[in-house]
Amino acid sequence: MSTKFIRASLWLAVAALLLAGADAAARERKLENRNGVQTRELDPSQKGLVTGVGIEAHDIQSMTNQMARDLFASGFLNGLSKPPRILVDEQEFHNEGSQIINRRMITQRLMTELNRASQGRMTFIGQRYAGMVAKQRELKREGVTDVGTTGMTGAQAGVDYFLAGAIMTQDARDPRSGVVQRYNQIAFELVDAETGAVVWTGMYEFERAAADDVVYR
């Protein structure tokens, strides 16, 4: 094999590698969307790039943290001999406001914060899983599966208290300037599931105005 042929082959290999690298770089630049708005990592506890007058991620974090602190500060758990069983479900948390919002984002985060802070002083009941629980109970009692490590009980766990609440808004718009103003009120109530007594209430509220509101969905 001649030296000329070997050199030509090496040059072709180098050229192919350079072309492949350039092509990969071009694809990477395209993915980076350099002609548009670049993707950014945001802190959900802070205001984002797109903000309006409604409930946003930092509001959900702030309100659930505050509600968890307020509930424990109220002394609700004082004097209870056993950890109360509590149901937190979006079915009892109603959106009566003008903004579209996923209610479960609020109730799920609130339950998570309460569970983390309670350190075993509260038990949370997942009634949304009642169908799966009933199926597993049936499999155990029919001998299809063993009884697990915790054994069997007479019935599914009942609820001592459930958390209810509502999102409410009051909107105003100036037709001349287009400025939108919204008062947001988020109320929570802890209700005795046996008597209906409201044993704790909490409220988170704020008001914002903007030249033009954003679209929430």
C-alpha cells in the first residue's frame, strides 16, 4: 500500500470526523433554540418569568407552608391521646374563583407539608385508594396472597377530621387602561368528621394588579 494512499485515507477520515462534529454542533444549536427564549431553571418558591394577578407556583408553596405552620401553632393536637386520622382531598377543596387551577397541586403539597412536620402526630387517610385497598383486602381474605407484615383489620380506616376549603376571587378591570386587579382569597377549614364542628380555620390572601393578565391553564 502506497504512502500516498495512506495519507489520502487519513485525510478523508479526519474530514469525516470534522463534518460529523460540525453536524452535531449544528443540531445542538438548533435544540438550544438560540433564536428564541432560552430554557431556564427557575426556583418555584420565587416569581417566575411569566407572572400575572392569579395564584402561581410561589403562592402555592407560600400558602401551604403557612397553613402547616398555623395548624400546628393553633394547638389543635394538644390533648389528643392518639394521632388523629385526617383526610386531605381536593374533592372538598372548591375553586369558586375566576382562575383555572389544579386544586390537587394545593391539597397534595399541603398534606405533604403537614405529614413532614407532624412527625407521626397525624395519620393521613388516602380514601382515593379505597378501591385498591378493597381489592387487596379481598385477595388476603381469599388466601390468594398472604396477610402482609401488618396483618388484617376489621375494616378500612375511618376519618376523624377532613380538610375543606375554597379559592375565591374578586376581579376588577379598568376599560381605559386595561389594568386588571384581582383579590385572591384561599380559605382552609379542618372539620370534625363525626360532628361537623370546625376545629381550625386558616386563610391566605393577596391582591395584585397588572397592565395585562396572563393566561392560566
